[in-house]
Amino acid sequence: MAVEQQKKKEFLFKVLVIGELGVGKTSIIKRYVHHVFSHGYRATIGVDFALKVLGWDADTTVRLQLWDIAGQERFGNMTRVYYKEAVGAMVVFDVTRATTFEAVSKWKHDLDSKVTLPSGKPIPTVLLANKCDGDGGDARGEWSDTAQLDRYCRDEGFVGWFETSAKENINVEAAAQLLVQRILAND
Ligand code: GTP
Ligand code: MG
């Protein structure tokens, strides 16, 4: 009797994690991939990598190659190299420091000017409002109300936003889930 072979699909996606110094990019990746958090801060130098393997559904495996780009790289000249062939991105800011939100559009414009999908469309990008656990206080300004942040995301071309905490494990998975959905939709 013939056994029908199931068609298994495998994807490898390069995903960028960008945003200002100390907003929690490395912490979000550590939480997502290794399920840990630490209070200590060691600035990333250049770029770090991590791999997250997702059993997306019964027939689909998704491998996310996460590129953890140092905040200070916005002032360097390597981002074009780092962004190459990425198919998705997370832009992170720190809700306790308003200046990190002001830099979000700078990161987004840097990204959109240097990488697109093969179709020429911008790569799907989610916005993460990190440290929403309230540990370091909250300097809410422009992102204080949901409708405003929704509008901001539409204007700036983000596929969505999440209040996240790497510390308390809030919405890290949800943000990644939305991003992967949008990447798969483009595939
Ligand atoms: P660079 O590598 O310099 O670009 O910084 P980064 O964005 O990778 O920041 P990192 O993850 O190293 O975190 C910076 C500091 O913020 C560390 O002391 C973390 O412990 C702290 N931190 C990160 N995420 C959170 C969070 O969700 N909540 C709180 N309260 N602290 C956080
Ligand atoms: Mg880092």
C-alpha cells in the first residue's frame, strides 16, 4: 500500500532588529530565543545573530535568522550591508526614553532607503514599544494613546505595533508572530 508523502515546507527568513542604544533589542531576542532576561547592560558591538526555529504549522517550519544590530550603528556606514536580503524587521524603542521614539522614524527611513523586497515593496516591519513593565517609569509622549500610535504606524508604514517587555515576557511572541505572518504573505 502506497504511503502518501506529506509536503513539508521550510523557510529561512532574515529578520533585522533595530533601534536606539539600550532600548532592549538584545534582551528581546534573548527572551524570544533563550527564554531568559538579565538586568545587566552590555552594548552590542556591530551585529549579533540568533536563530529561532518555529513549527509554524503541521507542514511548515520557519527559521528566523535574527540580526541584532547595535544601536550605535545608525551613525556608522554598515547598515546597508547588514540590511541586505532581509525580509522583515522589528524597530524597537524604550517607553521610558522619549528620544528613542523620536529616532524610530530615522531607523525606519534608513531601512526603507536601503532594503526592499524583490518586488520593490518595503519589508514588513513591526514597531515594539519596549519596557512596558513600568520598571523604569514611563515617559509617554506621542505614543500615549492607541489611536495615535495606530495612525503613526499607518503613516510610517509599520504593519503594527506592540507594547512589549523582554523582562516580563509581554507580547514578544505576539510581535514575532505578526511579523512572520506578514513575511509569509509576501512569499
Ligand atoms: P544596544 O546593543 O546598545 O543597541 O542595546 P540593546 O537595544 O540591545 O539593549 P539591551 O537589550 O542590551 O538592554 C539595555 C538595558 O535595558 C539592559 O539593562 C536590560 O536589562 C534593560 N531592558 C531590556 N528590556 C527591558 C524590559 O523589557 N524591561 C526593563 N525594565 N528593562 C529592560
Ligand atoms: Mg544589544
